[in-house]
Amino acid sequence: LDIAKRYVSKWEECKKKNLGILLTGASGTGKTFFAGCVANALIDNGVPVMLTTLPQLLTILGNLHGRELEDYLKKLDQYDLFILDDYDPEGLSPYYQRLLYAIVDRRFSAGKPMIVATNLSVSTMKESHIDPLVTKTNQRIREMCSPVVFEFKELRQDQITRRLQEARKILGSSEVKSHAG
């Protein structure tokens, strides 16, 4: 979290230099928590921040067409920081790949930083892809965002174990079983 705190304390410099962060690591290691901490701290300081997940973003974009879509993309441009969680462009239709690239490229062209959180490794993002637009989008993100790799153990497993123990105490049964990890 020291990096998150420094990013917030140096926000004006990061904004001026279009310095974003690429959060990579396994699921449950704290990437979303990191992004949320940065978002909340900047919002508390009056900075316009948008935090969304790729699935949420695609759901919204999928329901917009024509002028509504362009208006929404312009609205995204207004945020000083755009945080995209759960980034994984693999398997997206060509239409969604184009929209995703457009959002990332608009941020780059406007000199506005992003934080991108993904389970993909930096090396996976560097690899060639069948679709050149995925490669281009990944390159643009890597160009804008410095990687921070989360190599912690999965934090959710501890929470799952604690909740299972609580359920067993409350329900008085050893038949409460976990199907996680």
C-alpha cells in the first residue's frame, strides 16, 4: 500500500506525466483493494475518478449505440483517473475489442492516466495475440502504466476459511463444507 499512498500523494505529478499503474497478479491478492484505496483517496481530495470492471463497462457499452455511445465515451474522458479492474481482452468480440482500444487510446491521447488491474502477467500481455487489436491495446496499456506485481498468497482463502469456521460454530455442524480451494 506504500505505492498506493505515494501515487495519491504525488497525484499532480502522476497526472501531469500521464503515469498510470498496471496491477498484475493472481486473483485474490489485493489488486482491487489497491485500486479502490487509490480511488477513494483521490475522490476525497476532489479528483474525478471512475472505477469499473471490464465486464461492467462492456455491459454498459453493449446497450449504447450511435450518439449515446459517443456521449458515454466523452463522459469517460472527463475523469482525471480511469481505473479498469478485471482486465482481460481475450475472447472479446471484434466490436468490443475496438471499443476497449478506443477507450485506452483516448486516455493516452488526452494525457490522462489509467490504473489497470488484471490477472494477466506482464509477459502474457507482451506475447503476440491472434488479434492485432488486443496486442495494440496491451501495448498501449504497458506504455501508459508502470507494472506493480502482486505476488502475495491469495487473501480470499483465509477469509473463506474464517467464514467456514464461523458457520460451523453458529450452525453447530461439521457438515458445513467448503468447496473453495
